[in-house]
Amino acid sequence: MALLVNNIGEAEMLERILGIHSNTGTAGDTLCLRLFDNDLTPEEGDSFDSFTESDYGGGDSIKVLAGDTEQDAADTHWNIVTGAGDTTWAVYGQQTFSFDSGDTIFGYYVTTVTKDGDTIVAWSEKFTDGPYTIPAQGGTINITPRVELE
């Protein structure tokens, strides 16, 4: 028989993955959103070193995705939603990366730090409609982080 995680369990799992502890109101681990500029199709065996992080051309660097559910003026927090059927997802407020010069961005990855202090990749995604080319004079890329359990 296949494992079944019900919708309530999915929401709880997402809260734990994202560092949200709704029963205590405290935040957990910090997740960091990063862009990669090597032409990599993410695979199960990838490590932090598999990705070449964009240098953002002197612009923005990584975006910290706070592990809390407190809404701020920029709507930057995790929202957990149980949709129709058996899908539960979490979505974070849109993050804008600004570039001062050109680059080619193939996707994004989210990192965290283990209890031993090692930076690891929690999840990653290559853009299905990319890569995105930033012109020499700079530009922006908007990412809305999302994690889904089914």
C-alpha cells in the first residue's frame, strides 16, 4: 500500500520544512533564495557546489525567506494553502533581484544550513521558459518561491 499524507499532515509538513512552527509561534531555520547562471538541470544528487550562483552584476544578492507567518507591508511571508483535491502548497511573497550588469539566469535554488553548519540545497528549479537574459545595462528578475506537496 502507498503512503498517504492527508491535507492536514501536508500543511504540517510544509510548516516544518519552511521553519514555521505555528503551534509555538516561533520561526525555525532560515532559507535563502539564490539564482544560478550555469546551464544545469537540477537532479537528486546535486550539492551546493553543483550550482554557480549569479554575482548579480553588483546588484542584489541572496534573498532571505524568513521562516514565519507574520505578514508585513511587503507581504513577505509563507502562506500555506490547501487546494482542491489533494494538493497543499506554500507560497512566499514575490522577490525581485536587481542586476547592475548583464547575466544569463537559468533558474533558482533555495539553501539552508544543516545542524553541522554545512550549506545545502533544499530545492531547486530550472526555468521552463528560460533562461532569462539580463542586458548589459542591468535589469530585474521576479521570483515567487513555491513548494507543493501532493
